[in-house]
Amino acid sequence: MGLIGVPGTTSILALQPDAGRYYAEGYWRPGDLWSEFAATASLAPAKTALIAGDRHISYAGLERAAVALSGRLAAHSIGPGDVVLLLGRNGIEAAVALQSLQVLNYALSGTAPLRPLSQLRVVSLLSAPPGPPHQLIDLADLADAPLEVIWVSDAAHLHGIATLAAHSRLRDVRLIRCRLSPSDHAALADLPHQDRVTLIDC
């Protein structure tokens, strides 16, 4: 799914030739998704919103998590017009990420093409137990991106660390519960901006 950050007043649904019929027949409704979700959460805050395996989250919990994540995105200067590419597994974390973009008045598009990697400034590749780790993340794939922030968690194998040296605008690298080899640690130590690298349980 492509997520294109545009002002919430801009409707890309108008690009769908059958939009009028979908509205008329009740499949689509006017208004934004966040307002509708927040209204539901206020009516039944303790009700289970999502179940993923043996985990679950209430409407109130999903709302709190989405608002908190939207604040972190805004703190990294993510705003209308920016492109946010979500890479991850379906689950509670993915739902939180999607809802957080709604807080920021982003429009979701399942049909809009993804922008090239050369436009990505912030990348978060996050997983969390009990889900399986990312088997392989190759940071060299992001060589053409104007990276400023990259967060990676639960990576079984992390390749291309040395390529981060070419990103002169990089200001925040966070590796969380990644399985790093001695050579990975050496590559991190050689980065010119190693003071901007944070390792958590690695």
C-alpha cells in the first residue's frame, strides 16, 4: 500500500471513476477515517479493536498508540507532501502506523504508485516479539535515499552498514534488538557520524 502524505482536504478518491456510485450505495462514507475511528473509540474504549495471535489491543489503546506515534513522526518533521513507506507485517503495529498517519491528516491510497527511494528521508523497519525477526535487511538498498532517520529493530541479519557513511544528512540511527556480529560493530564504529547511532539491546 502506498501512503502519500497530502492535506486531508484533498480527496484522491476522486480519482476513482466509480467513487460517486460507491458513496451512493453506502460502501464509502464522507469524512476522514481518524474522526470515525475516534468516535468509535469514545463509545467503546475498552472493547477489543484488534487481535493478533495471543495479543490484543483495545480501541483506547490503539488510539493512544497512534497519537503517540504521530507525535514522533511530527517531531521528525514529517508533514503534508512527504512520502511515508511502511514496510512490515500485518498486525497491531501496522494498524497503529496507519492510524497515526490519519492523525496527521494523511490520505491513504492503495492505488497510487510508490515514490522512488530517492525521496525517502525517514525509514522505520520495526518488528517486535512475539513476531519473527526480519531475516535480512540490506541498508545498501537505501543508498539513493536522502536519509535523515533510520530505525531498525529485530533484524536477524543486517547488511550494508558501511553504506550509511554516504548519507551526510543522517541524524538519527537506532538499532533495536538487532543481531550484530563483531564486523557489524566495527562498521558502526567506523561511521563518521557514530555519535548519532543508538544501540538498544544489540
